[in-house]
Amino acid sequence: MGEDDFGHLERLASELGTRGLHARVVHSPTGRAFVRVINPNATSLTENVVCKAADYWWSWGERMHRADDPAGAATKVARVLAAVGE
């Protein structure tokens, strides 16, 4: 993972925090970093987002959003992790 990818993950975590989600960059034992996101109002709603090739990717391997737009990516993650009534 390059420094750019790590920077993109940090910016995404920051954007997610402004939306009321708990988000932090985590380093896995394999060296791969990702953003761990939790909805504090429904802690079973979680997601791990990775960054590679200048894009953000969902944990299931689908491209989510381009990495140069962390606000747009954060909006998508917040929508997916929203609890009923939020």
C-alpha cells in the first residue's frame, strides 16, 4: 500500500467522523490498511473500506468510489450503514 492510499484512508475516516460514524484506519497483520467504520447507533452495522488503485472498495470487493472524493465516498458509506429511522 502506498502513502497515497494511506492518506486517502485517513481523509475518508475524517469525513465519516463528521457524519457521526466511528471510523479509524486499521493495519492488518498482512500490512494491508483499511478503514473500519461502525454506526454508533447500531453497532452491528459495520464496514471495512480499502483503498487501492486510486479507488475506495467495499469489503466484498466491489469498487465503491474514487479516492480523490472522500466526501462522496463517506456519503455512500453513511447511507449503507444508516439504521432505520436515521
